[in-house]
Amino acid sequence: MNDPYLNELRGEFEGYSNQLKKLKKKLLKTNSTEQQAKIVKQIDSIANKMEANQRQSVKVTKSRIKELKTKSKK
């Protein structure tokens, strides 16, 4: 399904994934427990954003499918 809003959500999700990869590398390199704690909080925050993004994507996809079914019945 090619939908501008879904494409935008997909792009945001990919951005979050890239951020997580960078944070993972930082986490593995640092020895400071304070720095590690900050990175873990950032990872948790991004994970929550990713979950919200996925929920929104599912809602929009279901809505679009419902619209298509409604249009095809007419």
C-alpha cells in the first residue's frame, strides 16, 4: 500500500532504528556507569516512540483497508 502518511511513519521508524544502532555502539564502548544509564534511558525512550509509531501504523493501515473495502462495495 503506497500511502504518504504510512511512508512517513515508515521513515520515522527507520530513523529510530538507526538511532538505536548508534546508541548500542556507544553503550558498548563506554565504561562509565553514569553514561551507560543515560544511554539506556535514551534507548528506552526511543523504544517507546517506536512502539507508538507501530501502533499508529497498524491503526492507519486498518483504516485504509476498511476504506478500500467500503469503496469497492459501492
